[in-house]
Amino acid sequence: MLEFLLALLTTATVAGLLVPLLRERTAGNAAERLDNDLAIYRDQLGEIEREKAAGALSEAEAAAARSEIERRLLAAADRDAGDAPPQRDLAAHRWLAPALCLAIPIVALGIYLQIGRPGLPGSPFVAGAHQPTPQDDKAALARMIAAAKARVFAAPGDPQALSALGEALTLEADGTVSEPAFQAFTRALAGNPDDQRAIYYLGLHEAQAGDSAAALRRWRALEARSPPEASYLPMLRAEIARVTRAAGLPPPPSDEQVAAMQKLSPEERQKTIHAMVDGLAARLKDNPSDRDGWLRLANARKVLGENDRAAEAFAAADRLQPLDGRLLAEWAESEVRRIAPGAPPPPQAVAVLQRLEKAEPNNALALFYLGAAAFAQGDKPEAARRWKTLLALLPPDAPIRDMLAQKIKEAE
């Protein structure tokens, strides 16, 4: 609609400027035009004489120029000496230029409304470059994914290849870190703990899963150990600020606050931390729908060793939105830490462990404690099956291999 109005305004402006062209030419037009032509040609002849006197023109050049001007003078006299053209010819000539000036923008507007795309955003022009279309983007992305998969196929454990594949899969999902991309980044980080790309996208996955606090911890750790000239730092800091605002989180402590905390004695520091955590718990009573707040509280309770309260906070967050595999693992860890030595896992811990096993079938924590739960219920074959699966996953030098082998013998 805006483009249509602008086109109408342009047409109206052109029409206003053409008004003088539409006026009738008054009497004496032919004679007046001839007088004007004569005056111009006289001036030109005078200019030729002046240039000849100054030496700028030779005699031959001056004669040629005079002949050309005289020829034009005669042509002007012949054009204007005859009778005036018919009235219909004058009208045609008078209306031709204005009609063209009005018709061109109107026709252009009609064509644009038929084939144009007013809502299409502009793109920067690069001389000699092909302007990409959506089809070009899809084709380029398909080639990127194929190349990344080929690299991973050739070198399955190459962290750089895995990280590149994860990034390509994320782009394919319009910026969402999908489960295949998450798996690729996780494997990349296991092979190279300093892979900045994997760290960034795993943080993005956490933010998209609703765990903004975990994403910010990961990103701030990356920011702290990155060189000042790292090219990705501006983007990383922008994401940190965006997620912090979106989650309603307080800004990170200033250098002065950190320095003040370090000056406290261990007892004072612990007391201050407990006060901050209790303050967060009090705020959540007034705003129980703050899922990110419950996850922050759960993490803080875990750090303080308050596993009962940590499990309660995880449960509160899970009621608002089911936790993903990584958060289920943290919740399950809080649950099993509440189990007395030698005691079987209680029902609430078993429920969390079963969800964790469904999300991550080879999770060691789930295999071990669900095996213990099956053994306590008398289902020894099921206990042995889970423990054997876990034993096969453990490295040869794992400290618990002997203990686990002994349990398998008891189950059999």
C-alpha cells in the first residue's frame, strides 16, 4: 500500500511539472523562434572570429565553422518561413511529451505490482557477486551438511569435523540445536574440551531447553578463558546479554563484589552464599512459575550439598516443563545422593532414573541404580542384565569394575 501511494505522489508531481508544457503557444511563435535562432548564430559567428584573432583557430578551421553555422541558419529559416502546421499536429506535439511522462510511471507501477515483491528485504550489493536466492541457500546448506558428514565418516572421532557437522545441522534447523547436532557437539567437546564452537552451541542448546543459568555458566567460562582478540567474543557477549535479559537473571557480580567476597573468611563467605540462596528461594515462593529460577535454586542447593532441597527444586522446575536428559541426570544425581549406603533407591529416585534411562539408554548412573532397584525387588536377571551392560561400557581401569563384577555374580 505504501508503494502504491508513493507512486501516485510521483505521478502527481510529474503532472504538476508538466503544466507549462500543456499551455497554448501564443501568436508570433514562428517569428519569435527565428529571431532567437538568429541571435544565437550571430553570437557563434562572433565567437569564431574572436578565437581566430586569438590564434585558437586557423583560417581553414574558422571557414569550416562559419559554413556549418550558415548551413544551420538557412535550415532554421526554411523551417520557420512556411505556414504553421495544422492544428492537429500542434496538439499532437504538445500532448506527446506529457503523455509519455505520465504513462511511463503508471505502466512501471502496474508491472511492479504484478511481479514485484515490496516486502522483500534489501541485501547488500557486492560488485560481480551472485545475489543468493532461497534456492541457493538451501543448495549451499545441503552441500555443507554433505561435506561435514563425509568428514565425520572419514574420521569419526575428529572433534573439528563433529563440530562442523553440528553447526551445519543447527543451521538446517533454523538456529535450533537439534538432538543430532547436540550429539555431534557433545562428541566434539569430549575429544577437544577447548572447542569454542562446541561450547557455544551446547550453551545455546541449554538456553533453548530453558536452562538459561547453565548456558550462562558455560558461556561465561568460555569468555573468561578466551583471548581478548578472539573474533567470536562480540557475538558471545551479545548472546550472554540477550539470555540474561530474557531469563530475568541478575547481572553477573562486578569485580568489586567478587573482590569483597574473596576478602571474607570461609565461614562468612558460606553464610553470605546461604543468605543469597535462601533469598532466591523466598522470591520463588512469590513467583513459583519461574522455571529458570527453580533450576538456579536446584544447582545452588546441589553445590551446598543440600540434596533433598535440590531434588525438590528440580521437581518444581520439571512440573513447569519436563527436563531434558542432561537436567534429568543432575536431578537423578541429587536423588541418589540421598540414598543411605547399601539401601535400594526409593520410588521417587527410581522414577527419575527410569526417565533418565529412556532419554540416555547407556547412562551409567541409571544402569547401576536401576540394577540395584531390580535386585532389591528380587528381579536378579534384570539386575544382572543392567550391570553387565554397564560393565561393558566402563574403561578397563575403572575403579568400580571389580565391585560391579561381584554384584553380577551375586545376581546370577
